[in-house]
Amino acid sequence: PELNEVLLTVVKAVNLIRSKALNSRLFATLCDDMGSLHSKLLLHTEVRWLSRGRVLARFYELREEVCMFLDQNNPELAAVFRDGQWVAKLAFLTDIFEIINVLNLGLQGPSHTVFDLWKKIDAFKQKLKLWQTEVEKGSFAMFNLFSEFIIETEGMNINKEQLSSLVKAYIASLQGYFDNYFPASSDVSSKNLWVANPFLPLKDIDLTLNEQEELIEISSDPQLEVVKIQCDNIASFWIKLLDEYQTLSQKALKILLPFNSTYLCETAFSTLNVIKNKHRNSLLKLDAPFRLSLTSLKPNIEDLASKMQNQGSH
């Protein structure tokens, strides 16, 4: 709740400045006069998580300019932004959103499998444990903006004990969320490591006798190990084995097939925005352009053109 209040206050200030064109122009002029790298605040939207991190990062960067602008328009709000304790919370919140955004982007991609995602999630959960230990030691080095602000305000009226308790509580809360949404019991990858690497010696795997026999044949073939190295991804490797090791390959592909992130949905949404922009030359039906934009197939234009009859001049 405490950090949520910080976010709501930032959104309130951004909306105050961006809601009127005059305010936006005056703020941009102020930023230019002060030599700021940016002259605009980003609007926050509840639809996309990434927007929150960007809003906070831009706001933290321009916090001095925001204070000067609000001195004339909303002195009470300006006073909040000059409170060192509040700014420290803003710095920590900005760092947290940046970290989560990096994790979120790392989970997106056209060829990511459940093994890739669980590896990143598990690594992040381990980092949270490490950070909790570091915070208990009084170290905040993993939170760049927050640690810089703490160092810069050394000797000022900042309650570091309260901030440390806040950080520890938030990390513990984050650990709870990740353990709840990604419990070890639902880790499909740990139970099917043979899919990611069939050449490793594995014990107690959940396979039928026929599937285990096929796995032994695959793991005993050094040529197939070379084939795996040459493949772009693990799915391509199992597709190559479909004819010879049909049972095990089909089982592996069923594990790899599910969409493990919202990447395809995000891609489709972005594609739709491009197709339906204000610069389009006609009101198109979505089916054809949508399919062409999202397909991974690349047409051989030269080959297609060579098969067409040349038209002579009339």
C-alpha cells in the first residue's frame, strides 16, 4: 500500500501536467531551459505493465523540473516531491519496475520454451533470496537509483531503518507472489530434462519402456549429438527425429508446443496497431494483412516472379 501510494501520486502529477496542452508546453519549456535530456512525461496506462516502469523512470529523471513546475500550480504536491523519504521510495519503486520489466522482456520471444522460461524464473527467485540477505546486511547495491539516492543523502534527515524495513517487506512479498504463481511442483522442465538434453545421464524419468528404449538409442548416437548442436533450437532437433523415433519425439514436441508467454498475443496486438493506423490508404479487411504480417514463412519473391509470364509492351 505504501509504494502503491507513491505510484498513484506520480500518476496524479503526470495527469496534472499532461491533461492540458498549455501545461505540457510550459513544462517542456522549463525542461529545455534547464538543459534536461527529456522534455515530456510519459502517460501511464493500466493496460500495459511496461508503461508503469517507463513512467516512473522518466518521472524520477525529471523530478526536479516537476517540483519547480508544481510550485506554481500545486504547491502541496510539490512539497511531497521534495520529501527525501518519499523520493527514496520513488527511487526504489523505479528500480523494482525496471527489474521486473527486464524479466518480463526476457520471457518474451518467438522460440522460447518452458525450459527457457523456468530457467529465468528460477534464477529470479534465487536473486530475491540473495537480495533479502544483502538488505539485511545493509547493502542496496542491486537497486541502482535507490542506492545512489541513499549515498547522496548521507547525513540528511532520511530514516534508513524505515526504508530498509520497507525494502525487506517488499522483497518478501515479491518472493511470496513468485512462489505462489510459480511453485516448484508445477515446474514441468525439471521433470522432463531429457527433452532439453537427451544426452545427459538421467534417472527416475517418467517414460514408458518403449520411450526409454528410444531415449537410450538417441543418447548412444554421437552423430545425433552433432545434429542437436547444429539445430537452431531444441524443437527443430526433435522434429528431425520424428521419422526414426516417433514415440519419444511426439512426446517431446507436446511438452515444447504450449505457448508459455503472451508473446504471440503481444505481437498480434502490435501488428493490429500498425495495420489500423491513420496512415492506411483504405479500410482493409483484417484477415489477409493480419495473416501475412504474423506468418513466419518468408516467400521467395525471385522464384515466384520467375514463374510468371513476362508481359511485352503494347
